[in-house]
Amino acid sequence: EKGEYRHFMEKEIHEQPDSVQHTLSEYLDLVTGTAKTNTIDFAAIDRIQIVACGTAFYAGQIGRYAFEKLAGLPCDVEIASEFRYRSPAVTQKTLAVAVSQSGETADTLASLIWCKAQGLNTAAVVNVHSSSMARVAAVLWPTHAGPEIGVASTKAFTAQVAALLALAVAAGVARGRIDAAREAELVKALFESPRLIAEALTMGDSIRAVVQDLAKADDVLFLGRGAMFPLAMEGALKLKEISYIHAEGYAAGELKHGPIALIDEETPTIALAPLDDVFEKTASNLQEVAARGGPVIMIAPEKAPDLHGAGIRRIHAPDCHPLIAPLVYAVPVQLLAYYTAVQKGTDVDQPRNLAKSVTVE
Ligand code: F6R
């Protein structure tokens, strides 16, 4: 039941402090401040191949940044519908990981079965623990988002991201890349995310103040760097799905290689700009957008420096450890899409042409 909420999507967005907490507890020990390293032999693999579709594909891309940075594990992420038909080259020490809310998505399941037939070790990050993927994979890596009713995925996405980030820490520890002090720091940061997600949920008012303009747009650009790049693509997907506004997510550094030609007074740019080591780079991209008359909505912590340039509106996000920024910034991204759709009066929980589970290709 929706209870006090207008839509399941709104309810599920607000459940994220709990669903992320619950998922993290599967992979991390809050009492000892350590990661559980025994779910798989991370020292026995030399590559990860993630396969997924849609929102789960973006979660996988966020996971990739963490596996490579924290565990030194080469990681590829591919859309399952491409992976399964292109005869990919895989090496025997590759771990194949399917990421899926339903565990039934036809292309992801077929990719997983194919990897298993190649003799690869397999794991499935799934929310439905009795699903086909859960049964096929050698290792089940559950997410604990609970049932997701809204067709547009929200809490399943952050649960996938939480699981992958925690697993990347575990992989880094198991592979000797993360010492005890760093492990304690990263585990603590992850366990701070439910509180910071709850804080991000209070951004509703400042987000509602910009959706009037957003709802009028025909095209919206989402920009980010690092793990904020896949989150930018997820933001664009959410907006497309439920408000039917054309949106694209781009790596901020790609702007000048094409998409800057789209910028005009009618095309808003939403920037995901946590205070990380690439903040200054993103900031200068935003100034380029503003200089061309494009309205900019910059989501960044309050303590981030002010940018020069007319037309840059700021929405304050909670300040957080860079590792958990994709979890915290997922909230404003989801709320932007949600309130824009409400403003447009679309069917938020049942967007046109979409099904919750895509079991045919
Ligand atoms: C977007 C969305 C879809 C799914 C995709 C994969 O909001 O929900 O893009 O993420 O269809 O579904 P699962 O995760 O069930 O494999």
C-alpha cells in the first residue's frame, strides 16, 4: 500500500535509507567495521564482466569505477542485449556478474547462462532471491530493497549500487589493496549513507522550485564525471521514462565534443557535482554552458565554491564521502524526475509503453 504517499515511486524513493542499510548489512559488518570477504574468492579472479539492462546497467557502471579503483580489478560492463549476440571474448579467470532487480530480464539471464556455459564463475546481484538468475548463478549476491512496484526503478537501483560498492571494498581487502585503516574508513562511509540519503530526501522543496522550468523543456542534459557520469545517464533515463521529456546523460568532459551544440536558453543542464577530485573540472564545464546562455541547475554541497556565470542555480546536497556520492546523489536525481512527472500529470507508476519486467527480448 502507498500509505501517506501519492505514488509507489514516491514511497519507494523514501524507503531508501532502510533498503540501503539492509543491503549494506549483507556485505559489511557494522560492529567490526569490516567487509565480508568470504562470498567469493576475489584473489582467484582477474577480471569482472558485468551484464545488465537499463537502470541495472548504470548501477553496474558505478560498480565498475569502484572495483577498478579500490580492488585494482579490471571490470567491463555491458548491456546484456549486446553482450549475448556479439561473441564476446572472455578469459577463464573472469567473474561474470549479472545485475538485475527482477532476476528475470531475458537478455541478462541469457548472458549469464552463456557465461556459465563458457566455464566462468558467475554471480548475480538480484533483488528477487527466488528468480531465475539467482538459481543460475553460482553465487547469489542479494539486494534487500523489498518488492518494487513502481515501474521506474529507484530503491532497487540504490540497493544494487550499495551492494556493488560494498563488494568492491571486500574485493580490495581480499586482494591486499586496502589496509585495515582504509577498510574501516570506507565501511564507515558506506554505513553513513542511509543517514545522508535521509538528509537528501529533505531536498524536495528546493527541487520542486525548479521543476516548473524543467517540465517546460523539450530536452534536458545531465552531466557528471566519475561515478556521477553513469548516475547522469540514470537521471536522464528516469526523466525520459516518467515525464516523457527527452534527456541525455553525458560525461561532463565530453560536452565540447558535440553536445554543447544543443545548448540554448531552452535546454536546461543538470549537473551532479559532489566535492570530489574532479569538482573543478565539472565546474569549468558548467561555466561553458552558462556562457552560452544555457540554464544550469548545479547539485552540489553548500560548501562548494560559487561559480561565476549568470543562470547557474544551485541545489544543496548533503556533503559526503566520495565513495557514497552515487547513493546520496541518486535521491535528487530521482526526485527531479518524480516531481517533473507529477507537474506534467503523467502516470508515474505505470509509464506508457513500459513493463516492470522484460522477460521477452
Ligand atoms: C528503469 C528500469 C529498467 C530496468 C531494466 C532491467 O527504471 O526499471 O531500465 O532497470 O528493465 O530490469 P531488471 O533490473 O529487472 O533486470
